[in-house]
Amino acid sequence: MALQPNPRWRGDPTFLPEVLRAFGVTVKEYEAWKDRGHGDFGQIHGVVIHHTGSNNTPASYIARHPSLGLCAQIHLDREGVATLVGAGVAWHAGIGSWPGWPPNANVVSIGIEAQSDGTSPWPDAELDAYSRICAAICWYLGLPVSRVIGHKEWAGTEQGKWDPGGIDMDDFRRHVQHYIDHPPHLEPPAPTPEKEAQMHPDVLNARLDRIEFLIRLVLDQLVGPEKDENGNPTFTGWAPTDGKTLIDFVGALDDKIDALALGNLKKKETAR
């Protein structure tokens, strides 16, 4: 059965491996990730995105932060590989606020920590995977793209947070919306070079010419060709049918069969 959105989902986001992979994200599953967290989720309200503060922060640090324990559910590396490190609630958002969000974002949001010092250029592969991850979660849970917020949007005022550095959140959400609108697993596959070659206008025209030629042959065989400008037939018939069209030949053959049948009947009557 094809993967379908599930806006009624409640509980820990154990759907992440299947849904993220469906959106083209390379996924790793950290040991015992489904059993790690500070309690269980109820309804998931949105996604908060972060940077780790370093370009080489390992997934193990996010799974077992020295003071916070699990500090996000997903670790994203510079190559765009997502490692699932926990399924339960994580301490990632802290004190903050954002329109339409409840006071405690930790218990209602999935946190993503992406490898970045916040000032180095973001690799294209990492940014693209970041957009896909957020889109996959929103698509599956039926959330609007406005539910994807940066840590700096949530806790910039209260905590002075500025992550994810170097990412314009409005532009980022536009990329997320693109993948929400065009789920990769539901999009038609890109044509292969061989398929593109088959669809080239010259190839298609040649096929149409061949089809037209074959249709004319069939019509010639059945009913003869069109007349010339003087009204004279230009078709002299096919050799196997004694110079007749197929319909003429079948008709003549039928007459011969009737004649033979009538002759046999007369012979029987004479014999009596």
C-alpha cells in the first residue's frame, strides 16, 4: 500500500525512517533510538531547526548531550545524511515563544540538529536534505509549512539564540513548501536518456510515417487505394489474391464455395 499522510498520528514519531526515505533522504538509525527520550509525545505541533555549533558534531553528542541528554530527535551531517537518535521528547527548544505555539515547544516539536558552525557556507546536500526532512514531517502529519521554525525564531528574544545561522527562514520554508507540494515518492520518475531519445521529434515523426504507411497497406489490402486525379484506380491488386483486394478475393471465394455446394446438391438429387 502506498504511503499516505496521517494527520491523526499521536505519540513518538516512529514513522520517521519510512517517511524520510520516501522523500529521498538518506537515513541512519542510531542504536536504541526508539527507546530514547524524556517522556513520550502526544500530538506533534511542528519542527524546530538548529545548528550544532560545529561542522563535525557527531550524532552521539545529540543522542547523549552531557547536560541535556537527548537534545534533538534528528542529527543531520554535512553530506545530508540524517541519523535518528531519539523518538521521545528532547530538550532542544528551551524557553521561548512563537505565534500559535504552546509555551513548551519541547514536548510538541521534533528538533533537528544540523552540523554547522553557523557561519560557514551550508553544503547544498545538507540544505536540500534539511528541506526534505521538514517537508516529509509536515506532509505526513498534515502540518502547514508555517509550523517549521528556526530556534532563533523561537528563542531569539528570550535566550539570544541565532541558530540556524546563515539560513533565511522565509526562503527555507519556500523550499520546504516545494517538497510538500511535490512529494518525491509521488512524482513521476525523470525520463532516462533512452526514453528522452525515443521522444525526440525526429524519432516520433519517423514512427508516425511508418504507422501511416502500414495503415495505407492495410486499407489497400482491404478496399483498394484512392483513385488518381482521373478517377482511375492505381492499385492493381496483390499477387496472392489474383490482383484483387482482400475483400474482393474473399467475396469471389465465397461465390465459388456456394457454386460448389450447389453443384454437389444437384449431383445428389440426380443420383436419386
